[in-house]
Amino acid sequence: MFELIRDRVTEIQLAGETYQLIFDMNALAALEEEGVELENLDATRTNFSLVRLMVWAGMRTHHPEMTLADVGARIMPMDLARINSVLQQAIQSSFGQLPKAEEGGGEEGPIPTWSPPTTSVADS
């Protein structure tokens, strides 16, 4: 079953372990169920809860045993830039080229982007 989507899977390193992310329909539905508006994934105002939620949702297909708390325990704030880059790649891999807006042609839809929360020592 998963052979058809293998090229849509992105690996992420968390706490020295390698995990697989994919933003399939179940991951996107989980985000919506948690109140995330998918059309706003490129919002610059994000938070730690959203980063943790995004990683958890993306891991669900290949790592269903992982809880939100398990994911959060494996993410350190200093890793956010790296995690953001992986999330961006995973989202783009999952969406690929979006279909034309209308059957007869039209513009391609945008590929969602992801902007991380920014933190610094001065913010603490």
C-alpha cells in the first residue's frame, strides 16, 4: 500500500532517531480537527504547539504509536529551524503540483508553505 506514496515521504531526525513524515489526507484531517486552517499554513505567526502538532500529524501514518507528548519530548527549541525546513519539504512533497483550478485550465494552486516561530535568548 505505502509503495505508491513512498516518494512523498520525508525523513526527520528527532532526538537521534529517524522518523517518516507524510502529509496525507489523514494528517491534514488531523490538523483540521485540531483547529488548524490549512490555507493558513504559510502564516508567519506560529507557535510551539503548532510545530509539535504539525510533526505529530505528519508522523501518524508511519508512527501511529507516537502521541503528541511523545513528539514534543523529542523536539528542542534550538531545533526549530531544522524542523521547519523538514516540515516545508514534507508539505511540498505531499502536495506536489496541485491540479488546475478548473477542468478547462486555469492557474495552478499554490503549494502551502510553512513559517516557523522565531525565538531567541532575548525572547525568553
